[in-house]
Amino acid sequence: MERVFQIAAVILAGIAAYFLWQRNGDGAFVTAVLGAVAFFLSVRFQVKSRLSEREIERLENEERERKFLSEPAENFGAIEADAFTSAENEKRAKDRVL
């Protein structure tokens, strides 16, 4: 859709230039305004498609993150074991002091 508006903008700019060459200021103004509108509509469609692509990527990343956090990992067990060992060591140290 954005290509259609880009092509229309170029065609309308050419028509506006033709009207200026023919010294028809009103026709040149109207076609130049329509060309500008077509150009900005093409930009709008480009931005809209990029935003939808980014939204899809964001949702995919969130889904991957949810799956990663919900699955038990072997590394998490190792971290917990180390933490338990250090807590055990602190308890033994307190018992020796008392």
C-alpha cells in the first residue's frame, strides 16, 4: 500500500510541476497538496508496518522469556545447592562460636 502512495506522490509532484510550467498556480497548489498527502500517507503505512513487526517481536521475546523462566534448569539447582551450603557453613560457624 505504501508503494501506491509513493507512486501517487511522484505523479502528483510531476503534475504540479507541469501546472507551474503552464503558470496555473491554483492547479499546482492543489496537486502539490495532494502529492504531500500521498507522501505522508506512505510514511504512515511504513511506520505502521514497522510498529506491528516490533510488536510481534516483543511478544515473541516475552513468550521465550516466560518459557525460559518456567522451565527448571540444571544451573538453577547448582546455584541453590551453593546457597544451601553457604547457609550450612554459617550455621556451623555460629555453633562453634557458642
